[in-house]
Amino acid sequence: MAMFVRTIDIVRAEVEIGMANLAYNLTHLVWQQGRSAPARVEKAPKSACSTADR
């Protein structure tokens, strides 16, 4: 990501870079949470002696 910072004071430049970093991180977090797959639910195995066999 290319960024051109145009400020006079070093403190203002650090704040500007920090805010850009925060915005990027929040955007990345939202993107990752949108991609999360639902948990895999496995069915219980059928028991060897079920009531239908009796």
C-alpha cells in the first residue's frame, strides 16, 4: 500500500499513519469475519444395535 504523507509536524505524520493503519486493520478484520465458514456439524454414527433390528 503506497501512502504519501504531507504534514509539517512529525507527530501529525505519525497520527496520520496510525489512523491509516487502524482503518486498514479494521477493514481486514471485517473481511476475515465475512469469510468465516460455519462450524462443521457431524452426525452421530448409527449404533450397531438399533431398535429396528429387534
